[in-house]
Amino acid sequence: MTTRLAVGPAGARVAVRLYGGGGTARLPLLVCLHGFTGTGATWAGLAGTVRDRFRVAAPDAPGHGLSDAPDDPAAYGLWTTADRVAEAIDRLGGRPAHVLGYSMGGRIALHLALAHPGAVASLVLEGASPGIADAAERARRRASDEAWAARIERDGIEAFADAWQAQPLFASQASLSPRAFARQRATRLGQRAAGLAASLRGAGAGAQEDLRARLGSLELPVLYVAGGLDERYRQVGAAVAAAIPGARLAVVADAGHAAHLERPAAFARAVTAFWDAIGAGAPP
């Protein structure tokens, strides 16, 4: 069963989907953060897999799904969203929570762990960047994010969804089953153009500051998951794992950027092995 709560100020509320967690609030809390164009429903399958170990909270990022889509891109900032997630953790009595984030959600998770270290017990990052170090490259990415945002506003969600999926980053998703592909497309088509555009402007990789110098300050168990076919983020993951004391890297074979979507069983094995190793969640 899924229920919901909302956190944040009026007009900028973040909706949080809650999964049963074995029917008891005494289970530890796992917070799952989706990527750009997704929703918290992305994690329904994983929530079912870990229902005897965790109760699961899966926010919809600002401008996505059931969350508000304010006009101001600043309301989408990664530090601001991290504050909303921390508020949800406290509302649910889940501090410290275990946190998992994919892509944009992983970037939110990093900001959460840095801004609210007491709220996070462990961190799983999937295909997430700690920021772009080179200022010129970051400016180019900001311009690219702006171009995508303008394209959404000009062409609408359907044309954008097709163009976004056609990027080389997602080429490996050609292996998805027709059902899984259709479900992902339906999620994208259900978004609001204004919300996605503002999300790119406020929370895109071009708007993110470089967090690399701060990674060494993280004092918690960290796992970075990368798809074996995602060469760029395998390299990013290796660098992130090397920068965080005790962090680990797991590579999911035959998966691209979205390993949790392309190889869900292998992804679940990787993250549950990590949680087993650190003693996270209720005993299996």
C-alpha cells in the first residue's frame, strides 16, 4: 500500500510517497530519490523487495510528479531540496535514514549528506555526479540545460521525451522490455513542461556547484553503483569512491546509466549486499 505526505512551504510542497515497510513504523527508513523526469514511483519495485528490511519514502522532486512546480528555479535548488528531504525524514521519525539516489536524485542525496549529516546513516549513489570541476565545462553544461529547458517549453512534453530518450547516455535502454519502456515513457509524458524546465534551470548539472573538495568530510558508509556499460559514470564512481573514506564501488554488468531500471535484480543484489555488510535495516 502507498500513502503520501507533503513537506515544504505552500506553493513549493514536495510530495513523498510512502511504502508499507512490512506494516510497521519500527523498521528503519530508506529514502529513495529518483532522477530527472522520474517520480518516486520509480522505486516501487525496490520497495517491495526490501519491505521486510525498511519502510521506504520516495519523494517526487520539485516540479515532478505530485510535487508543486513553482515558477522560481531557485525553489528547485539542490540544497533547498535536500532541506525538504531532511524535513520528511524528521516528519517520519526516521533520523538517521538510509538514502539511495539515482542521477539527479544522487546529487540531491550528496547535498543532503553534506548539509544534514545527522539525518543520513548511509548513502547509495547511482550514476551521480559530485559536480563539474572545470568552470568552462560547467558553463557549457548550464547552456545545454537551458537549451533543453527552452525546448520543453517550445515543443511540449512528448517531443521532449522522445529527444531526451534518444541521447547516447540512454542507448543501453534499448534492451528494456516493452512494458518497462512504456512505463518509463508514460512517467515522462505525465510530467509538466514548466516543472521540468525549471528543474533543469535550478537543479541541472550546470547549476550544481562542485562538491569534490567536500567528499572527504563524509563520515558514513557509502556505495557508488555504476552500470558496466556506462563508461563515464564508472570513472566518476571510481573517483567518488576514492575520495570518500571507506566508500565502495559496485558495477552492475550489462547495464547503462540507469542500472536499477535496466537490471533491477542485479541492482537490488548490489545494494542489499552493501546494506548487509553495514548491518542496515531489519535483520533478513
